[in-house]
Amino acid sequence: MLKRRLLIFACIFGIAIAAVSPAAANKAAATEGNASLSQTIARLQQLAETTSRPQLKGFIEDALADSGAADAERKLAYALKVATDVEGTELWTNSPFVVYEVPALSPEKRLPDSLPSDGAVSDSLKVVSAQDEYEASSFVLAPLRDASSVAFNVSDLQGEGGTIPATAVDMHVVKTWYQGGTAWQSYFYDATKDVLTPELLLHDENLILVDHAQKKNFLRVDYPTGSQYVDVFTKPAKKFDHLREPVADSPTLLPIALKQGESKQMWVTTKVPAGTPEGIYTGTIGITADGVPAGELELKIRVLPFELPDPKTYYNLDKDFYVMLYHESRVKEYMDASGGNSALVDEKLLNTYRNMAEHNAVNIPGPIYRISEPQHFIRQIELMRQAGLDLDPLFGSASAFAPYHFFNEYNSYVAAKAAYEANPTEPNRLKMEQHYNNWRTGIETHKTDLARIYDAVTNIVGHSNLYFDGWDEAGWNLLQWQQEMWQYAKEELGVKMFATGHDSHLDLEIKEDFINWVGDPTREKAAAWHAFGEDKRITNYAYPHTGPENPDLMRQRHGMWLYKANYDATYNYIYYENFLNTWNDEIDGTFRALNLVYPTKTDIIDTLAWEGFREGIDDIRYATKLKQLAADAAASGDPERAAAANKALTWLEATDERSTNADLIRLEMIHHITKLIDLADAE
């Protein structure tokens, strides 16, 4: 510490000082560390003598007994924090663990060897929820001794307005496993190390076996002949077919195991039924450890007096904010991959689409219409409708460009034309005409196909609000080649165009109607694109791609950042990739697995990041509710309501969504919403 202060002093005042030798610095650090460890031991010895908690006393004594072990410093620090945190409280006095209530969507990486810095010892969970909304809460168990079977029992929640049934509460354990070295914050791969990372939301924690010695993950596959744990963390990745391998989580939470001094995070998802009257509803989560009652948590839900609207854009309440997501969950591809097992494909995709809808991703692109196989398109549309997805507008049913080899024919024609003009021989003329005819044949054939697709799709979905796709991440020459087809699709068929891009698209003569502009979403980008017309919409991807597990990061980047930047949608890559093995974090040495969820044979495993995505969109829905109420108040002619509306809108605009805690923003929005509702009701 002294050396660092001297160095800072020298840098500020330009004073040259002699550097302390590395050996001296290491000796000083060791001395300081030993002193700190001695203080920790002395404090724990004192607490062991004075505490009236038998479970805590045993825990401290076990930690002190291992004070010579390699990881003793960590264990002793863990024990000291637990002992300090429970001082002054009677909570969990006779339990084999201590419970911390923690923010569910925290940026803090909760690992087994750490205790929450953003939580507090508590015997209650508090939830604030709109009607018909999913909300998450969380707690961390700090085990004072081993327990082989810890079970949880949720009661009904009672309130003045009635009952919220226990079935509206779903519990998971947060599974910590190994991921690539940049895990939590990045989707780029670091092959030099694998790190322990909290990610999966499981009902059965034993679905994944984690080998800490090898730093590997093993996935349980329940074969008819017996269950086996399969290595899903190979380097390089090996093929694992999730449509054929019988992998499944439990439908409800199973008992978990606790190991002394290793924290475990629990996740609670509540879904307040639609129409539940406003008020406070209280229930319990009873906990048993090895068959013995070990305490209970009070679960308290404050139900708000409103449901959330569909999200609208920040800059225009009359425009929908679309919640889109790249995905590969399609009937055609899954029928091919499953060997034509239509029953399996139907079950798998219906569960998948329901999972998307439950997380607000209701505008996902639909199936690609293939003229030779219309049955796959029709079946996928039926499944998407059944799951509650929004098919108006419908994205992605056709590509408004001819196959790529016709672009090569076009380039060959341009080169042959230049050669002919430089040397007008008969062979050069024939070559030029051949490439020209090939190119034009491809273009005209594709126009005919697009017209047939348009007629078929509009007949199936019952409307003509369609977006066809441009080439993904096209270079300038490829963009120019597509201009003719874009113009045909827009002017002759009346469909809209969607494409990924960047600032070069500002210079296109025929522009897409919806651009997915890569990178940081800004108001400047939105304004530049919206300037081309009322029908122009903008969204964003790769800031970052999916992959980072941090739920706070995913919440920010898919929610208020886009909304306040005046964007029209979120459309990121990707729900999950069917690339060799979605369960393996290594793709190609450059990227980690790009995914928000993990597939089983018939269903989906949720993650912290996916929960963050849902909450980000819910933030936009809360903001939409606030703006709708403010608009009504401003038009009411009531000075008090108008003043409250102005205050709410001024706050929303001034709040920096990139630096302010998302939970605080949510609570402030709720404050303004309820204030505006109360004022309207008082009239």
C-alpha cells in the first residue's frame, strides 16, 4: 500500500523515486496477508465462544480446524462473513444454512465460494408484479453443514383480494458450471481457461454433473437402458443431437444437496394470474433439510392495479416495439434432423414457441416458404399461432434475392462485358451473352417465385403485412445487385424489406424498410434512418450477441437501451444455434456458444440471461404504460394530472438508463404509474 501511494504521489508531482524490489514487495504482502489471516482467525475464535447458534458454532470450528489447508483463507473469510452477517438477528438460528435475499437480475456473479455483497440475511422474499406478469426473485443458501436433501414447499398466497395459487410459483436451482474464459461478459472465446459460471435454471440439479478437477461438464442422458453422463465440454466440440438424445429436466423442483461453505442460489418465478385484484399476497416457502424442518421464507407479492400493455416505441406511442430473435427452430429443419418424426417435432416446437412467448419474444421470424414443400410452412404457422406468437407482421417467409450463384453470374457478366468492350471478338461476345442470359434467367425466375410465395403466404396467414429478407450482412456490391429485386418486392408485390446493415445502407437508392443496424444503438442512428420516412424502422444486434450469462447485461441491452435510443425493435442473434452441440461453449475457437437457452429433446432449459431478456422487455412495457397514462393525463385538462404527467415524462427522459440500476428505474416507473392512476381515479 505504501509503495502504491508513493508511486501515485510521484506520478502527480513528477518526483522520481527508487522502486521497491520485487522480493521486498512480496515479503511485505506476505506479512500483511499473514496479519490479516491472524485477525480473521482471532475474530472467528471469539465468535465461536460467544455465539448462541449451535449450527454456526460448528461451522466456525470446522473452518478453524482446517486453517492449515491450502484454501483456508477463503474458507475462513467465508465463515467470518456469515457470522458477521447474522449478528444482531435471530434469523436461521437453528437451521443448517443462512438465507440471503438477493436481487435476481444482479450483475454480481454468484459463485459457490462467495457470499452476496448485494444481499442481506432475510427470511422473506418480496416481489412487485403487474397482473399477468412473470417476475423473478432469488435467494442464496449459505450452508453451515452438509445436507444431502433440501426440499422446498410453496404454499398458496393469501390476500384481501383472494388467493394466488402455489402453482403460480415455480422454483429452480441456479446451476454453476464451466464455460469459456470470457464467460459472464463476452461472447468471444478464451481458450486459455475455463471458468465457473452461474447460468442454468434447473429443476433437477443433477441433470448436469460438474467435474472440478477436469473443469468439465457432463450432461445426463436418460437412455432406456439406464442414465449416463455424457461429456458435453469436449475440445474440439463433438456432435450431440439434442433431438435424438433423451435429455430432460424434471417438471418441478427436486431436492438439492448442500455442501458446507458452498453457496447455492435459488430462483423463484411468479406469474400473477390475469385479473388478480390489487393488494399484498403472502405465502410461505417451507424448507426441510434431510427430512427435518429447517425454517421457512415468507413470500410476499405486491400486485399492482394494472396489466402491462404490449410494448410501444419511446418516440411514438402509436408504433409497436417488436420483440424479435433469430432462431433455427423450424419444422422443415427439425423434420429433416429427426428423420421425419412429426410428433416429436410438434411437441418440441410447441414448447419452444411457448417459451419464446413467455419471455416476450412474440415477433420471431416465421418459416421460410418453400414452393415444393408448403406443408412445413403451414404446420409451423399453426404451431406458432397455438403458442401465442404474433404473426402480423410476418417476418422472414422469403428471401428477396436470387440464389448466390446468380450473383456470380452477374459478376462474370460484368467482367465479360469489359473484356468484350476491350476486345470485341465473337468468342468474347458469346461469353458475355451467356453470363448475361444466366443472370437474367435467375432474376426473372426468382421474381416469379416471389410472386407465388406472396400469394401463398398471404392466403395462409390472412394478411399481406409481410417482410421479405435481404442478404445477411451484404457487402456493397451484393447490396447493389439486390436493388432490382428489392424494388420488385416493394413496388410490385407490396411487401416490405428487412436486412442487416450499417451506415452504408444510408446511401442505397432502394432502401429496406427495416434495418438491423449492427453495434451500439444510438439516437443518431435511429434519427438518420427514420428521416427516410414514417415506415422506416430500425433495430439492433451484436451489442453483444447472445452468449454472455450476465442477466443484468442482457436486460439492459435488449430493453431500455434500445427503447430510449428510439429504436423500433430488438432483434439479436440468436435463441440458440444448432451447431454440433449447443451444450458445448466452444464453437470454433473464436466465439463461445451463442445462445440464450439450452435445448433438450422436447423442451428448453432457461438461463439467467434469458430471464434478463424477459425483464428488459418488461421494462419497456412498464415505460409504455407510463407514457400512455401520461398522454391521457396531459389531454385531460386537469392541471394536477398534467403536472404529474410532465414530471413523469421529464424523469423518464432525464434518467440515464446506461448507468442507473435497472431495478431502481423499474420501481420509479411504478411510482409514477400508480400516481397517475390514482389521480385519474380521483376525478
